[in-house]
Amino acid sequence: MFPRNKLPLLLAVALAVLPLQAQNFLFKVGGGVAGHWSDSRPVPSFMGGAAYEYEFSERWGVSPGLFLQQKGWKHPDADVTYFDDPIEGDPAKGYRTGKMGRKTSLLYLTVAVPFNCYLRVDEGRYVILSAGPFASCGLTARRDIQGDPSRTEGDRISYTERGFSMPSGGLHRFDAGLQAQVAFQFANGFTVGLQGDFSMLNSLREGAARNVAGLLTLSYNFHQGNSYRQRQLDAMWQEQ
């Protein structure tokens, strides 16, 4: 089995060897919510980056890209067990339970390779259905904690942990999964879509949690080169 920590490198190589004369170069941004498959609550999410769109035909294509993505989740009322002063004769009774809030934020560098199906609905206008793998390498990790009953003074109110080896629970740096999108492309080169990212790997070193994100995206295609759809647009403008 291919080591999962090599997946980002594998996809980056795939991106680099695609023809540099790819027909369409595009920028893409998006915003929405992220969480994971558990009892967590969602947090704001965003993405931004660039991609090449290579068309195999008028109907099929692929658009590998490189993006920055913010993901995460929060537990506003997490149950915790902590050690207080032991009770004489029964040290086990020195443990107490309480609640605290935790918000985890992760910034990833993501390589995505979605394959596209173009459904023409009018001159220069297409419904685009996309799906393909993604792989992410974590750049930063942050956890904001409020109301920790095991702390004292100001730390009991709030404090912040940074890095992927957090005392309150470590995180895996690498992630990978499936990205899917349905979008509508206008004749002016803008595309609006709904994108979902579904992780296949556990993001926690202890416990089970997989990232998931839903985004509203906006991209602009510069229509470089002589693509199938660009030839249709050129013909449409010449007829007017």
C-alpha cells in the first residue's frame, strides 16, 4: 500500500507533469463551513488558489490545482476529566469531571485533481459536474480553549495551543479524500459552484474524526489557448 504521507508528493508530481500549454488557466476562491463526522459543530471555512483546466473533449476534462484551505471544528461543551486534590483513603475520588469549549483551526496546502463533465445548456453556458481526489499537508494548527477546569487563574478562562502535537490531543498533519462539485459556467468565464470535501483519513491522533467541508465557490477562467468551449465562444461573438 502506498504510504499516505507520500500522497501530497504524488499528486504534486502529477500536477507538474501536465502539459504547460493547458487550455484554460483559472483562479478559484470559496467560503463556507467545515467540521468533522462526529458531534462537533461547524466553523467558518475558506479556500483560494489556482488550477489548470485541460479538456480531453468538449464533454470531458481535468483541472488539477493548488489551494490554501482553512478547515476545523469546535466543541463548545466538551466533557473533560481532570485530577483534583486526592481524597484521603481513596485517591481515585480525586478525579473530577467538567465541561470546556474547544475550537480547532487547521490551515492546509491542498492539491486537488477533479475530473469534469461539461453539460452544455446554451451558447457559452455549461453545467459542470466534478469529482476527484485531493491530498493536503497541514501548515498550521491552532486550538482555542475556554473554561478548562484543570487550569487556574487566567488559563482557566482561555488559552491557545499551537502545532500538531497539542497537549489536549494531537493532530495528523496529512489529509486526503474526495472532492466533488456541481457548478454553472457563464459565457463571461465566471463559474459559480457548490463544493464538498470529504476526508478519508483520521485527523486526530487519539479518537476518530474526519474532516468535511461545504463551500460556495467562484472561479474565473482566462480561456488561454484554443479550447473546445473557447472556440464556441469565439464563434458566438463573431456572429453578433
